[in-house]
Amino acid sequence: MELLITIIVCLIAGLGAGLGTGFAGLSAAAVITPMLVTFLDMPAYSAVGIALASDVLASAVSAYTYHKNKNIDIKNGIVMMLSVLVFTMVGSWVASFLPNEAMGGASVFMTMMLGVKFIIKPVNTTKEAMAAVSPKKRFIQSILCGTMIGFICGFVGAGGGMMMLMMLTVVLGYELKTAVGTSVFIMTFTALTGSISHFIIDQEMPDLLVLFLCIIFTLIFARLGARFANKASTKTLNRATGIILVLLGIIVLGVGSLT
């Protein structure tokens, strides 16, 4: 019975996390962490490590799908990624001193607000408008945004997906599909750095079954989400992304209220 419960929890967590990652660029940790803490009674710090590890392949396969559809800005994404990587480790180290209750749900409110934003005020930026932005301005903004995102990534166990999506669309003026594609590209490396940092600092072997199940389920649904997102129109993607973010936020809040 215990095994069945573990499989079901990981399946539901992977479903939400995978679709959120592939479709909207949401970090898997925003869904997986509270699910593991609440229903499997797992220490929050270990849950964060597993969630970030699940994010790695899910983000990588999503990034590949977006790249095939020419919806990634790798050149500018690398600039932000380098800043994110450094401060992900800093945030992870700081988080190791916090109690379980301080972790896991810190990004839920932001997820919901970003979802409402996409529904009420969709992103209609074109790739032509993106190209008109000054490279120097974008370079500086990428470093500053990456610093902030990286610390939050390591601190709350998020791959920084929602933060990057917000920064890329609102601050850097990216077209939505390119923003999501660039976000999951960066998340592949931030999640890898964050998960390694967490496992090293934790100094305990994670639950291998839960780790395996979360990685597999998240990967499968991330692939499905990314394929659908790249075929959708900008209008549909804005609305669907907003709805997914709001629903995931509500679900995570509901799960958190059970603790």
C-alpha cells in the first residue's frame, strides 16, 4: 500500500510539474516539493533536491523541442545563465540553514500572479520587436536578472522558471514562446547546479525510488507539454499558460494547507 501511494503521489507531482515545465516554463520544484513534503512526509530540503533533479531532464527535453521550432535565444540566454548558476549555489547554501517550514511554497503567490497577468494582459511581443532591443542593454539586464533569479532558485528550490519567464517577457521584452524556450534552456543548468548543491550539502542519500519516479513522470509530461506549446498560437499559448500557472498555484496552496 505504501508503494502504491508513493507511485500515485509521484505521478501526480510529475504530471503537474512536467506540464508546467514544458508548457509554461514553470520549475518542477514548485509542484514536486510540496507534494513530497505533504504526502510522503519527506524533509523539505531533500524534497527540493529531488524536485531540482527532476527539473534537469524535463527542462532539457523541453529546451530541445523549443530549439527545433526555433524558439530559443541561446546567445543571450547564456549570459543570464552564468549569473544564475553562481547565485543558485549561494542561495542553496543559505537555504540549508532554514527550517522546513520556510521552504517549498515561497514561489506560489508569484506563480498565480504571473498566470493572472498572462490571462489579463497577454504577451504580444514579436520576434522582430525583440531584435530591435539594444544588445548592450539586454546584456546588462540579463546579468542583473540572472543574479536575482539564481539566488531564488537555490533558496526556495525552484529552477527559476517563473522568475525567468517574468523577466524575459516583462523586462527583456521577449516573445512568449522564445521566453519559455530560453527559460527551460537556462533551467536545465540551474536545476542541475541546484540539485547537486542540495545533495552535497544534505549529505544524505535521497530516496532513490521517489527520485526515479519523479524524474521519469516529469520528463514524460514535460515532453508532451512542450510539443503542444510549440504548435499553439500566441493567443492560445498566453491563455493556456495563464490558466496552468493559476491552477498549479491553487493546487500547491491546497496541498500546503494540508500540512
